[in-house]
Amino acid sequence: MMGKSTLKFIRLSPTKARLIAREVQGMNAELALASLEFMPNKAARVISKVIASAVANGGYEPEEVVISSCRVDRGPVLKRFRPRARGRATPIRKPTSHVFVEVSKEMKKDK
């Protein structure tokens, strides 16, 4: 039993988003949401919303689940051009990302 959530075509570089995704992987959802709140990155805000959505989709409370998987895939790239000196143009790549989050029940460890 798990809760899943996806966010597609977000205007965010997948490279930058993966840095944050790796931080929260395997964390308790409540702890992850709390730590993401104080990160200055755009990716942190986006991923925290996806985690909150995955928790709600599973019908759980954040304190009772762990983030079993947090994956960021590459989306299509918006290609733009910037005019430069002497009539030239240089390309600008605006990457997009797809964010996938899965949360599952925390297994209690018996001692």
C-alpha cells in the first residue's frame, strides 16, 4: 500500500531538482517536509508540494510514512533565442522536469 504523486512539465532543471530529491529519499515524510521548508531552492518548494500530494493521495498522515522513491526525470526542453551583437542569435535552453514521488507505510522495527 502506497501513495503516489506526479508533477509533469515543471519549469525546473532536472539536474538541480535531483540534488533535492536525493536529500529526501528514504526520509520520514514529516521530517522531509519540515527540512524542505527551509531550503532556498525552487526545487525544494516544488518537491515538498509533490510529497504532500503523495501523502494525501495515499490517505496517510505525514508522520506515519517514509518517502520510498523520489525521482526526477527530464522533460521536453523549451528552445528560445537571444539576439546578440552583429545580428547573431544564441540559443537558450529552458529545461523542464517530471517529478515522481512514492510514499509507503513505515515498517516498525522489533527489538
